[in-house]
Amino acid sequence: MMFGRLLIFSHRLVPAATAALWLAAPALAQFPLSPPATKYAYVANAADAISVIDTTTDTLLFTNTLIFSDNGTPFPPFAGPSGVAVNANVALLSFLNPAPTARTDLNNMALIAPLSPLAQAFVPFGTGASTTLSVASPDNNYFYVVGIDSAENTSILQIQTVGVLLVKQTYSINAVIGMAVSPDGSTLYVARINTTQITIVDTATGYQTTFDPGVYVYQLAAAPDGRTLYGAVGFAQNGFQGIVAMDLVAMTTTFHPVPPVNSGGSIIPLQMVENGDGSRLFVSDYYQNAIYVINTTTSPSWTTATISLPSTPLTATSQIALSNDNKKLYVVSNQQNAASLLAFDTTTLDQVASIPLPTTFPSPSGGITATSGGNFLGIAIPTPVAPPPPVTVTPSPDTLYANQSVTLTAGSLQPADTVTWSLAQGALGSLTNLIGAMTTYTAPALVPVFQGAPVTATVTNPALITRTATANIELEPAIVVSVVPQAPVLNPLYPGQSQALTATVANASTTEAVTWSIPAGAPGTITTGFNPQTGVSTCTFTYSGPPVTKTTQVVVTATSQVDNTTAGTYTLTLSPPVAVNVTPGSGTIASGGSQQFTAQVLNTTNTALTWTASAGSLSANAGSPVTWTAPTVTSATQATITATSVFDNTKSGTATFQVSAAMTAITCEPTGDAAPSVADVQLIINEALGTAPPMHALTGGGTVTVGDIQTVVNAVLGLGCTA
């Protein structure tokens, strides 16, 4: 039975719950690895060993031989890894060779080994499985490993390398020869043996589609634009070998020939990497013992430079990897009974370092020394992944008062992030949600003093990276707005009058200013002001416009500009104008006659009056009632009597009277005169009455003398004769 093993060296300890079996750590000297892990290169050896190289100094740090034991009892090592992959979290070795052991309980397991400390553990992998190719996703979250079961069927395993290490998905794809992952990690591209079709896998759902470039592709590399896929083509298919660029959006292909080192020979692409921006491709040639450096930016055709490797006969093919700054290309040079890691400057293509690799590995348990014969089978360097951006919480800072709320939002989140909200211990208030991108904080009903209520968003992701951000919420005692009138206080207000008001604000955090307002349609206007030095706001209400017809109240409101739900008010009372009614308001009176008047003052509680008369005399100058004596006149006269409000001396009431002239005695003539005519009699009557009545005849017969008529008239009028 074929036994497949997957060995992962991790930069953090794997939780014990993930391991089916823990194995003893090798008692070897270790070089302390510290971040960033991306400075190290990992080289796999056929003798179950892994070498770690510092790419900044191009020095071999250490080589560790893998050992396998059960309760401290070693058993024979397995023979040779088939490749290596690495990301910023763990390093992975895949194995193809049969297991030279009778231990059946180790079958179907994947070996996990954190780098520091070098503990090892097995995790279930698959029935009769062995593994070959492996690649790391650019996001450092997954490995994709080709597994082969006992029936020689292949599948690709998606292995989660953050949090819990496990086989997350399996994609059934046969005859895999090359793999690449899209820059965003969402798509896996697979080249297969004996078919020109490229299988495209949605890594989340496992859904598969295909794209056919029309040639057999051996190795793949995904361009950073997310739409271009490079395929390395060998064996001079239809006269072509080189790179096929596949536009997976436009569904087109472009062929770029690569001339082999030996003219007329075939290229066998072993490995292909791109330099991060898609401008250059590096292809290792199994058959020509060379590295092709292809410039994808030249037009109309790409240019190719060649790095020739040592000509000593190889015992295995060469693997390549780019340093993370893309300045050096590392090549594993496998020579007869010797091995080295060569470094080339990617600009000049000159060799800049040769790092010897060990070929014999003493057993840590004191057993037989393993010899690889220089057979190193893979190299990998972790791809740096930019740390997630700092988490933000908005709004922050914020100021709240009692019972107010604010919705907080965590920003700069990644798709796999989980947000947990917490309120500082002892802080007042409450949160609606404890998990999710948003939560609502509500201040308590009572805030006795100024205090803080920090709300923290803690963000975690599958890579176990924790980020936090805090919203600094300040709780303030309730704002109190007080409005008082300035002296003099007028209550009520009469048309044209004004009342000045003052507003003060307590507990406002930023400004003590207020916004003044009166109801729409109120019969008045306001003028406002604010003194920032004293924090005092002022308002003057002026009673203007058509006066009210009955007592009316107007509420003047001062609203805090910090909290528009908090306001103070002052109620003004508006009165109709003061009025004075005099009774009676008009009449006729005889000269020297008298008349009593009363007066009523309306729309004020102050009913005091003063009286004046244009003619005649008054019994009193104040109060009500009063008696007016008409003047003595000899001709008809009009007199005005005025009552004036003491409260508002601009308001008064009047009475207008007509005064008749006083009667005087008519000189009587002796009787016996000649008989008067009718006209004479009428004139006498008119003179006596002071009128001009229409002419009318006298009745009664007889002769009437002028003296008789005078005497009668005087008697009627109560007058005596003057003679």
C-alpha cells in the first residue's frame, strides 16, 4: 500500500486537539526563528530532512532530520519528500515514497510539525494516500496538495493552515502536473497530463470549469491582474514551446516562443514563478539544465534571457524560488553526491551566492546515518502578506447624554474577520450587539458626573491575528437650559412693548449657545445674541403686528446647540391694547346744566382714571363716577369730557355734549299799543326760544298786544319782565 505523508513545519504551535498523534521532538540544535518568517528559504531533502536558509545573509541556518517515534521508541524514517511548499504560517513537505514500516496505525495520516519547538504530529489525511505537488495560496491561509490514493486516482486537497490545521476540501481532479492560485486566493488553476484543458476551480465552492489553450501546459503562474494565466509549454508542440498567455476574461490566448539553450532541443518546464508584478517569468528547464528569464513587457514579442546551471551531471531536477523582494532567484542545484543552493541577481542574472547543502544526516536517535546523495527535491520561500489594516470604529470620539444612543461601526474589516464588542469594565450604558460589524451603545438614564464609556471592537480572523479599536464615548450629565426675564419684567405685554430674556446652559461640553425660537405666526419678532466669554445667550421679544383680540400666551424657546432635545422656555402673556369707555358718550345739555359720567378701563387690572373737560367743570379729577357741570353759554357750544387711563396715559375715552345757550328776558312793552301783526308775534316767539320754527297762525281771536305776548313768553320761560 502507498502511504502518503504531509509534513508541515509551523511557526506557531498547533492546538493539540488537531493532532491524532503527537511525536517526540528531535533533540537537535535549533536556530531560533523569529519574524518575519518570509526571510527564510526552506529546502527539502530526500533523506527526510529540511534545511533552513536565511535569504538576507545567504547562509544555512540549520538542517533537521525528521524522526518518527511512538512513546520514545524510534521507528525507521520514511524515504524522501516529493516537494515543499511554505507560507507565512507553516512549511509543508509532501511525500510520494512507500512507507518502509509495518506500523499500520500510521497509515492515512498527515504529519504536522511546528518549527519552534520542533514537535511533530499526525493528522488524518486519506485512505492509502501519498502526496506530490503542493502550492501555497497568496493569502497564506491554505495549501493545495495533490494526493494520490492506492488506486492511483488523484485529487487536490485544500489544507487550512491558520487556526485549526485540517483538510478543508477535496477537489477530484486526475493527472495533475501543475498548479497556480489566483492573487486573491479565490481560484485554483490546474494543468493536467495528456490534455490541453486547464481546470479552473472555485476554491470556496469547488465548482470546476475549463479553458483550453490548445497546447499541453506543464506549469502555471497567475498574473497579478487577476485575469491572465501563464502556461509553460514544452516538447515543441506543433513547433511551439514557450509561454502561452491566457486571458481568462476575454477567453483568448497569445503564444510567446522561448528558444531552448540547445538549438533544436526540447524544453521540459519543471517550475515557473512570476516576480509579483507580472513583468517577468522564471522557468526552470529540466532537460536543458537552465533557467529562462522572460520579460513580459517587451513588444511586440517577449524577450528571453538564460541562466545556465553547472554542467555536472544531475541526480535530480532543479527547483527555483524568488526572494520576497524579487532581487534574488534561488536555484537548488542537485549534483552527483553534492548539492548547493545557488542565488542569482535577478537584474544582472549573475550568480551572487552558493550555499552548500548537507548530503548526510546523522540520526537524532543515534541510529543509522541517512545519506541523500545530494538529492534535494524542492525549495520554497513564504510570500509576504501585508498585515490587515488597523481596525477603525466610528464615530469616535463622541459625547452622549442620558438615554442618548449612537451606532458604532467597525471599519477596515477583512472577509473572514469576526468582530466582538465590549464595554469597559465598570462603564455605564449598554450595547445592543456583542458580535457583528455594528452595535448600538445607549447611555444610562442617569449620568451623575462626567465620565467615559469606552467601547472596544476586537477583531479576529482565521490567522489568529487580533486587532482592536476603541470608541471613546464621553458621558455627560444632562444639559439644563434655564430662561429668565431681564428687568423690567412686563406681564402682560402690550403692543409695541419688548421683553428681554436670558438663557444659560449647564453641563454643555462644547458650547453654551442656544437657538431661540417662537411659534410660527406669533405676533412678534425676536432678536438674539450670544457672549462666548460669559456663555450667556440673550433674546428680546417685541410685540408687533396686528394686536391680539384676547389675552394670548407666546412661548419663547431656547434650545441647546449641543443637544437639540434639550431646551428651556419662557412664556409671555400678550394683552389686547388698553381701552377706556365713557358713559354716556354723547348728549345735549342746557347751559349751566350738569351730567354724571362713568368710565371703564379695559384690558388692565389698573382701573385708575383721570378726568378732563374742554369746558365746564368736574366734581373730581379721578375716579368714577364724576359729575360735570356744563358751562354757561350764550350760544350753542360743544364740550368734550375725557377719561384717561392712569396705567397707559395714551389710552382714553371721551364723551361729546352739545350745550344750549342760556335764555334772557325780553324787554316788555306797555300794553295798549297798536295791534301786532302775526309776523311780529312769530319773531317774538323765535327770539324767546332761540329757534326759527316754521311760521304758524295764532289762534284764540281777539287783539293781542305785543306786551301781552311778551308777558306770556316770559312767563312760560320762567322769566320776568325787565320793565
